[in-house]
Amino acid sequence: MKKWRFGLLIFFLIVLSYHTLSAEDITLTTYYPAPYGKFKMVEVVEVAGDGGDLIVEDDFTAGGGTMLQVNTTANSVVLQANTIDLMDTGGGVSVSQDLSVGNNATVLGNLIVGSATGTSTISLNGGQIHPDIAEYIRADGCEGGDVVVIDPDNDDAVIKSYAPYDATVAGIISQNPVFKIGDPESGKPLALAGRVMCNATTEGGPIKRGDILVTSSKAGYAMKADPAKLQYGMALGKALSELSEGEGAVLILVKVN
């Protein structure tokens, strides 16, 4: 008799849980023994109704070729954990909907984006007003906004520009790139593409939007180019903002050639 009542109670609890989840977001909380757990798979097949968000709150650590797999009709998948750690090279993360990571995401292996239709993309939005792509390089004595040239005395290094119309110009040190390549400990981020703020002077005349910029006689500063003096390799980029007099900073579209 007691077993019958207990079974009926469990049945009603399952029905009540299903009804509740159909109207609310799902929260998936993982627990595991130290040092890391033995999860074979965590999978959500669907969310009843239109679905809410699937939220993983705690750290997820898996080993032994395991996989965190989410196949859901939820609006999005939000990972609020500090870390999601797949300890074995045989593991992976498979998400069929939007994936939002609130903290840093570290990929020790390859990051592959692709689909059968070839329409997959990577969108980068770090919140910066003027996003750019940069690679870390040795740049002793340089700061964000400095115009740099190839270091004549050291391999794989740059220094502040120091002469006008220098054909060894390498670019601009970025202040806050949205996409960073390399080890931050190896140097400063050299802007490879995008829009960055650049130190500038009106030594070559007032800078207007669309003007080609080159190195100036002031260390680390750009100036407007004189078309008669411009040669291949001297251009730093094109101005996207203006500077009427003196020294300051201009927004530049990086285009070294």
C-alpha cells in the first residue's frame, strides 16, 4: 500500500515538473566530485512550448572523451559558469542554437566554424566603438595610438616612427582591439585591419576625412601626405575624422601599403 502511494506521488511530481518547465526557463546545474567528473553526456532534446533559455550555472568539467551536447528549441543557450572544461581531446561542445558565454572562453585546440550550406560566420563584438583586429608584437617603448615602423636592429619587432614618409611603416599600436592574435606577454597589439585611433599632427596640413596619412617628423605621429612625395609603401591608412590644427588623435582606416 505504501509503495503504491509513493509511486502515485512520484507520478504527480513528474507531471507537475513538466507543466512548470513548459512556461519557464530551464536551469541545468552540474555537480561533480573532485578533481573532475565522469559525465557521459548532458543533453536537452527540447523545451516544451516555444521554449525559454537553457542556463548552465555552475562550472562544467568533463573527462574521458565526454561531450556537452545541447539540442534544444530554446531561444538561446547561456553558459554562466566560470569555466567549461573538456579535459579529453575526444570531448567537445555541440550547440544547435545561440551560445552566449558570460566569461572568457579558452580553446586549447582548433576552433572550427562550418556548416553544410557554407553560411556559418563568426561575429565579433567586444563593445568597442571602433573595433579592429590586432596581433601582438615586440614594440618596446610604444603605447596605444603610436605609429610604428619596422625595427632596423631587431627581428620581428617595431619601434615608434621617427622620420617623415618612412616606407618601413608597419602600422599603429591598437588601444583596445576586439580580436587579438598571439600572446599578450609578447608585446603590444599591432592593428592589422579595422579602425583605430592614431596620434596625428598637422605638420603636413589640416587633416580631412579621406586624406592618406604617412609618418611625420614627430615620433609616433602621423600626418597628411603630400601626393607629390607619396611613394609605394609609405601610406599608413586613410583618415576617417579630422584634425584642423596642432596635435591630437584621428580615427584611421588601417591600410598599410
